[in-house]
Amino acid sequence: MPFFQKFWIDCEHKTVYYSIPMGLQVIIATCKKRKIIRMNRDEFINKAKTLEPAALIAFAFDTYGKRAAIGTSLQKTGSVMIDMASRSGIEYSVFFVDTFCNYDETIELYRQVQEHYNIEIERLEPDPKDIEDLYENFGQYPFYSSFGRSRCCEIRKRLPLLKKLKDLDVWISGLRSDQSDHRQANSQKVAVAKMGGFDIIKINPLFDWTAEQIDAYLKDNGVPYNKLYDFASPYGEKFREIGCKHCHIPVKDEAPKRAGKFPWEDSHKECGLHKDGSGI
Ligand code: SF4
């Protein structure tokens, strides 16, 4: 047995990684304000894969404390995950990637969810200087060119998200497999995500759930959700996913799965955060 052993020690608002002499762990373990994460990453992943969504979310927060967080753009899956976390009775964290391009209804939901669950959702924002440069380089509508769109997503989503994820061990995301063939083929319920420079355990608790299961959960549990999902145009178009207002539109029921996102694109439906889809 090595003389020194490594532990994550979660003490109130920060978590630090210690290498401590054997024996000292007994003293630390008796401090009620601190939590020692004894499980290694592989053990965590193996167990996580066997759990149902609510139990999986609770397990992540129970094991990693403040080094786990739900990342959401407040789509329906985000609402479900927050509700499950709140019912677990375990302390949990949520962050919202605010692109500054959201529909008013999304911002209204952001306020409503905080009030409903009595939580503070951390709001990640793009750097205003980057936004200025974006418009200078690509004009007023950067989303409509492939370079501009990629840079816009980079600035508004990817960079703020990466900055946040560097402080976490577990990213809990709302990605589902039936959202697209791409996601079905490239993602998993629990996996280590390579982020370029670091990696992180990425959990998609609702990965196997259908859109119908999500709707049923929202209804049965009185969960707040984005009211835009109830909108229908005079032509019968509805929102399937809600993100930045420039790039997400309502579509007809018979349209392809991700037709409402980047509607002018035939392929390229992901924001470039991951090969497996952003999940936020
Ligand atoms: S979804 Fe559209 S508006 Fe939002 S960050 Fe990406 S390109 Fe920009």
C-alpha cells in the first residue's frame, strides 16, 4: 500500500485534490463539512451505466458534489433533469448557457425554474468583446454562413461551456439518442468526453427516453417547461427543440427529425461542441 494516497476533498464551496499520508484520511473523514470521494472514475462509470435517470442524477451529485453539474439550455430534458435532481433531496448544481440570442420565453422559464425549485442557476455568458468581433468580421447575420455560424456557436456556446467544464468532473447533459441518427450513432448514456486539453465524464441520463416519455414526465409531475412548445403556427408548425431564435424554428410534424435547427442546412445540425452533439 502506498504511503501517500490521493483524494478529492469537497469542502463547502470548493473541491481540492490532495495527496495525503495514509492515516490522515481518518481525521478528514470525521469532519462533517467535508466529503471524500473514494470511488475512482471507472468504478463510477460502471455503476452509473446501470442506473435509471433519477437514480443516475442523484448518484452523480452524491459522489461528486459540486464537481458535477447539469448543463442546460432549458429545453424539455433540462426541465426533467432539474426536477429529478430536486426530488433527490441531494444538493445539486445547474448552469444555463445563455447565448444572448434566446427567445423571451426561455428567459422567462429561467426565472420561473429558479423560483419553482428555489435554486440559483449559474448563467454562462459569451464575452462581449468576442461578440463585437463576430459582427465586425461576419456582419449582422453570421449564422447564415458556415464560417460565421461556426464562429458564432464557438463564441456563444463552446467557449463559455469549456471554461465551466474545466472546473467539473461530471457534466450532466440532456442529449437523447432519438433526437438524430448522428446522436444515436455517436453518443452514449455515460462516457468520458474528450474536450481538447482535458476530459470529463459526460452523463446523458435521458439518453434512452423518447419524446413521449419526456412529455409524460413533465405533465405527470407538473414540471415548468418552455411555453413555446405549446405554440402552433396557422400552418400547424411546432417547436421540437428551442435554442437561439435565429437558428430554431417551428416545423411540421412530418418534417425530418432536426429540421427546426439551422433550417437552411441539410446536414450540419450540431453546434460543434462535440462529435456526439452538444446536449445543451
Ligand atoms: S445556434 Fe445560431 S445564434 Fe446560436 S450560437 Fe449557434 S449560430 Fe449563433
